[in-house]
Amino acid sequence: MAGERDFYDEVAERLPSPELIFLNYGFAEGSGESCSWIAPADQRHKYHLNLVKHVMTGVELTRRTILEVGSGRGGNCYYFSRYTPAKRIYGIDRCEANVRFCRSVHHLPNVVFLHGDAEQIPFRSDTFDVVLNLESSHCYPHFDQFLAEVHRVLKPGGTFCYADLWFLEFLELDWKERENALRMAPFTFLSEEDISQWVLEALMGEAGLLQTIRAMINEANCQFGEDLIRRLKVIRLMLAARQFSYRVWKFRKP
């Protein structure tokens, strides 16, 4: 959707801090959750790293070539590079400011960031072992075209990992049509999971996205920052009230 796309462009402009490498909502599975696998310098990103790790559960990444569609500030690609044995990682994003940010901040030898559209992915067919799309598909006006493009660029036997907020009533989207598009896409269904409660716990946490944004508010971006915090609070309240859900799917290309 145009409004959502403009919003992410403004985030890139108003919050340029290199500390903000994740925009995902995070994942906090219980108070006893161990984050010992996360390097000390990355503990501030623990919920965000936990989310991408959970979404990728059970997916073989050793020596694999990965594409993230909607790579944003590059945090998920950072996870693949630093915490998995992936061979090569590509991140594409339609926001050129995000691509410039990633190229400037992330110096990762096996990661390439490119400008690209989710509905016209700029790669040849049968290129990737794994495709990830996390919290950005609600911005795509032609969801079926996005699914077709993911299918095209995946190798036979490749895995598509997909997660997003679902049933957001304030977005002008036909959710039933999108569910039907998922069912009709030429993938083999592997799994579906509702992780709303654990995403909510991350949003409530002291190391959550809301607190990260609050710490970055200054005189220059005060109005935008406060608006963003209000937006996140609304998301948190609606998620707590179960007015929408956060879902994770996995598919395989036959």
C-alpha cells in the first residue's frame, strides 16, 4: 500500500541511527528463554534476532544461497551472516534509503544489498535455496504477483519462509483474497504457526522495538518519533486484544 510504503521511507529519513538495524517486532518465548547463543554486543537486539531465528526453525541453511525480500535495515541479513552457515545472502528493498543505509552500516563479506521490487524480483529464475519475507507483505498491492515471483526465483526444492501481521482491519486489504492466494500458490505447504503471544511479549519488553525507538528521539525527529511510538502502542494493544494475529508460514517449491 502506498501509505505504508511512504511511512517506511520516512522511517529511513528520520531515524538514520546505525543502531537501528531491525524493524521487526521481535519474539520473546517465555521468561526463561535463553539468549546465550547471541553475542554480548548483540544482546540489545535479542528479541529481533530471536524472531528471525524462530521463523527459520527447521530450514537447512548450510552453504545455502538466501534472498530476503524486504530487507529493510539489514538486521535479518546480519543474522544470516553472523549466526548461520549460509553461503551467500542477498537483501532487496524498494526503499533506496534503506539500501544505502545497509551498504554503509553492514560490512558483511557474504551479503549484498540491492534496490528491488517484491513484485518484480531482479533475479533469474531458480536462483535461491531459501527466500524470506518478514513483516512487509502488507505493503504489496499485488500479493499474488509477489508469490509468483518468489516461486520463480526459488530453486526446485527451495524453501519460502513468510511471516506478517494478519487481519489488520485499518489496512485496505482483502484478507480472504490473500489467504486464498496463499492456498492457490504453486507451493507445497509445510507449516503455519500463530506466534502472536510471543511477539506481544517482545513488544512489551524493555529491549523491545518501542523502547529502542524512544531512545532515538531527539529535537529533529521528535514529532515523527512520538507518532511512531503511538503507532507501536496501538499495534501492541490490538495484538493483546487479539484483533489481529502474527503468523508464520513455510512452503516448499516442488
